[in-house]
Amino acid sequence: MNLKVESITVKLGSSEILKNVTIEAKKGDFIALLGPNGSGKSTLLRTIFGMLKPLKGVVFFDGKQHEMGYLPQESAETNLKAIEVVLLGRTPYLGRIKIPKERDYEVALKSMKEVGIENLANRKFSELSGGEKQKVLLARLFAQEPKILLLDEPTAHLDISSQLEIMSIIKDLSRERIAIVAMHDINLAISFANRIFMIRDGKVLYTGAPKEVITEDSIKEIFGVEVTVRRQGQVYVIPKIRGSKKGRKVHVICGGGSGRDLIYLLNSQGYSISAGVLNALDSDWETMSEIGGEIVDAPPFSQISDEAYQRNIEIIKQADAVVLTNLSIGKGNFKNLLCAKFASENGKLIVVDKTEFKERNFVGEEANKLYSEILKKSIVVKSEEEVLDALRKLLCR
């Protein structure tokens, strides 16, 4: 199974949208098309599918057009049941009468089961959540039984949990196919794609494995932004953050939104703020990026490494005070609790203990014991507002 797009140029109106584009793909490829708005990603997908005719060039594939499945960026609302929406994917196989047969229902139900939504079969499409709707549309795509999946921004407007779920489904079900997915999120693309095509102004400028093509220079050329590319086990991208030049330094151990209000509060009071260890693109990470604070980060969706732990310890040593927020503790961020213990032993820790730790502890007795030891050597408060008073007392010692 091979796809070859050879020297295609596509003109819409008076503008050349694609300019002499050549790409190749083979069975098992999960390709992410990365580029800014207007770069030509959607046009390339539509041309491969056959919706647009190139001015010159050709698309070669060892099959017919209906062996390709296309999921556009936007889909209209409908009061059809979910199963009826999925059955629309069988249209290329229906006869003149256009009435689904038993085989079509079997394929539609199988497709729904593959994406985990067989329980939604009789629900109205218009009543579903954004993530559920996207799964229905994926099931419709799979019901076409395509050899090539062409998807335009399939995770747009979804929360991070739904994004990961949708991308996992696409990856799992594309192992025997070719999948080409237009995307904006570089880190999401890196996490799932085995190949990246970077496109700008209608030209594919970079192609290859994520580790090969995702660099600070390539991202600046394609997106026009300054970033830092980290390579800690996996490649991930973070925006370059300006250094904060404020007053006394407070390090915040947080995550999952537990530090958001406190970070804004400390920032408003003129403190120099650092935070970590945070997974890149975590909501607290984004808050810190917004205010320009120093971040000790780790790759998205990963556990804290020994290297990140040590960097966090070094920043804690330099901080005037450290605050442990009311965060939940799991295996991924357990080392943050060890960092908090280090801060408590150095007499500079404030703990925001708003809810019982047992409700936030997903590790077990080891974490319970450690947290109890931390509390004994810390200033304990019950709200973010109380942190300010505790800080004044701590810094005046």
C-alpha cells in the first residue's frame, strides 16, 4: 500500500495554494501535517481525496477513490441518531436505492465498537458532547473501510483528555492503513505521529521523523515563533519565556491547576515566581508561561525524571520560600512530594492543605507517610490568601 503525491500545484481563484508538492506514504504511516493557518494543509488533504483537481501533478494510489476516507474540519449539526450518521459512511457501497443492507449495519456497528461508542447508537447526534461527536464522525470514517485516512484538525475544540483519546483511537486503527492528519498542536503531533510534514505557504519544507524535523529553527521558519525544543526521552516544544525580574523568590510546587490562583496572587504582590516540576502544557505551566516565571518542566504526559527532580531541588535551594499547593499526587508527580520534603527540612516550606490528603493521594501509604512528615516541619495554611501572611512571617525570620 503506497501513496505518492507528485509535483502537484493547486490554484484556487487567482492564488496558488499548493506549489509543486511531492510527498510519499506507506502502510502504517501516521503522518502529521503541521503548519499555520492558510499554509495549505486542508487543501492538500482535499486534493489527495479528489475533492480538488490539481492544476498540474498527480496523485497515485493503488486503489480507487472510495478507499480513502476524509474527515473535514467542521461538521454540520443534525438530529440524526449516531448510528444513522455512521451509516452515511457506507454511502459509496450502497446501490441505486441507497438503502443500507444488513452488511452495512454490521460494519457501522463494528466501527462504533472500535471507537468505544456502541452505547451511543440510538442517541441524537446533536445531543452529544464534543468528544462524543468526534468519535461518531471517526466511526463514520472507519465505516467507509478506507485504506487511507485523511483527517483535518480532528481534535479541534476538544479538551486535552478528549484530544488524547481521539488521537489514540486514530493511531490504533491506522496501523493497517495510512493516516494523514492536519494539526496545529506540535506536541500532540510529536506524541502520536511517526512522520511529520511541515508546510508553509503551500510548500512542504520539512519531512521526516519528529526527532529529525522538530527543531527550534524549523519551527521558527514554519510558524514564525521562538521556542525551546527539549529532548528528554522524547522531543517536546515550549515557548521561550522571558525571565522574571521581581522581588523575593517564591517557588511553587503545583500542577493540574492547583497553583493557578496562587501564582496570580503572588505575581500581583511583586514576588519573583518559579514553579515545577510541571509537565509542559499543564494548566499551571500555561499560567507560569503567561506571567513569565521560571519553570522546571518535563515532557507532556510523562513521569518526573531524575534530571527534572534535581533541577527542581536546585531551584528550591535558591528560593527564599517554597509553597506546596493542594495538588493531587500520583506516580507521575510523586517526586514533587520529595522536593517538598527537601524544602520543609530547610525551613522554607508553606503547605496549602485545603482538602484531606487521602482524597488527593493516588499513590498509597508511602505518600501518606511522607506528607505527614512534611506537615510537621512546615507552615500549614488552608487557603491561597493565607499564604501571603505566612510568607511575610517566613521571610522576616
